[in-house]
Amino acid sequence: MAKLKLDNGAWVVVCDGAKALIFENAGDKEYPDLRTREVFEHDNPPTSEQGTDRPGRSHSSVGPGRSAVGQTDWHDQAEAKFLKDIAEKLHLAVHGGKTKALVIVAPPRALGMIREHYTPAIKQALQTEIDKDLVKMPADQIEKHLMNGPK
């Protein structure tokens, strides 16, 4: 990964399906200084802890056939909603003039989910997407990883 060049005021969003960290560059392209702007966390237990009923069964309209109905993946749905909410916050920030540039850092699965909710404003502000899972790293390590590239 090449060294990331960020304008002053650019936002770096590091997220997955349960947590989002929003950093703002208080420095410039040569000497970036990422500062934590907001942190969003979403408690999302596994589906087995969220669902209370067994998967259903359906009966065939003709004959004695029966088949199972798949269980709803509540965990997956909660992740998708969380990422949609983050995209909405980013849209409001870009549209409201809080930032003009965005970098999104997320694991590939989360990146695919949030990408579905990009608005034209987000697409215009988006400088790059990075498919890495950095959300569990400390903020200083995230900054080092993004600004200097992996060691």
C-alpha cells in the first residue's frame, strides 16, 4: 500500500459491521495528523442469541412434501443496518460541508455492504477505499499503518 496523502480536513473512516472510527486530518499532505473525531459502536450478539425460535417448516401445496425455511440472520442484518447508518452520517457530513474528502477503510465484506449506500455526494468526496480490517487496532497504530504503509 502506498503512503496515503490527505488534505487538511479529510476524514478517514475505519469500520466494520460493529464499530466505526472517524478520524480527521488536522495536518496537511506532508505532515498528516489524524485526530479521532467520532467513535460509533454497535452491540451485535450472534444470531443464536438474537433469535428465539427454530427455523420454520413449509408444507407443499401438493403431496406430503415438507421443507425447511432458513433462519433469518439477525446478526448480518444488524451489521448491514449499522453500515447503512454510517453511510448516512457520512452523506450528511459531506453534504453539510464538514468534510470534502473521505477515505474508507474496512474489511472486504463490510466495504461491500457500505458501498451499497454511497450517495453521489459520498462518491464525489471518496478519495480511496482500503480493504483492510484495522478497526481493532489502537488509533496511533491505525495512523502509522495508513500514513507510512505496512512495515
